[in-house]
Amino acid sequence: MSEQATTAKPEPLKASFANVHGNTAQIVSAVVAAIALIFVAYQVWSIRATARIATARQVYMSYSESLLRYPNLVEPDLSKLRADPEEWVRYKNFVAHMLFAYDEILGVYDEPEWRLSFAEEVRLHLPYICNDMPAALDATYFPKMRELLKVERAKCAASPKS
């Protein structure tokens, strides 16, 4: 019997907390990191969207201010404007400003109300757009505005020349 007492198996060691829960902690850490990364990406997207909206509003407000500052350009008399080179340049820039403002607004608020507003305002400037504004300049705008200008230019045959 004494041989059995000396050959007894030692008692197994208890597993430590790290051994039992180490993988679980790593998995939880990875999940938390993934959630944090998704949250950061969402914040970046949200900041970009907010900045685009703010920029569009600012550009449109600038255009609205020019409507008040230059009422003679809102409903233009092209023959009078062409007679004064300085006013002609101002008018060309006014129209470019209008197109840019709507380009920005339609980039963030592409809604029927804004499209109707654009159609109403651009109607007054069709003679200039049809006869004096090079179609190549349409490429400077975003795709939505290029498409709208294409539709407006299709009306050029019906538009009276000024």
C-alpha cells in the first residue's frame, strides 16, 4: 500500500481567470472597437452632410442677396445690358451665380419645390442661356444641374432671341 501512496496523481491546477475568460475579453474588445469605428464613420458622414447643407444654404443666401442688390438683372433687358460692357459682365456672373446656387441646393435638397423655383427663375434667363452662354460651361456643374440645363436648352428653339 505504501507504493500506491507514493504513486498517487497530483491534483490538477485550477485554471486562472485569464485562461478561462481571456478569449471572451478579446472578443468583447474587438466588438467594442468595431462599434466605435462605426460610430466614428457615422459622425464623419454626419459632419460632411451638415457641412454640405450649410454650404448650399450660404451660397443660396448669397444669390438671394444679389436678387435684392441687382433687381435689373432678375428680369433682364438684354439689349440694355449688352450696351454697357460692365453691366453685361455683371449679368453673366449673376446668371452663373444663380446656376451655382441652384446646383448646390439641388445637391442637398432635390425636391419638387426647388426644381419649380429653378424652372421659374431660369425661364427669365433663357435668351441668354440659349444664345450667349456656351454649352461647354454646363460641364462645370454637377450632373443634376447639367441635366436641368440640357432640358432648358431644349426649349431654346421656342425661346425668342433678344
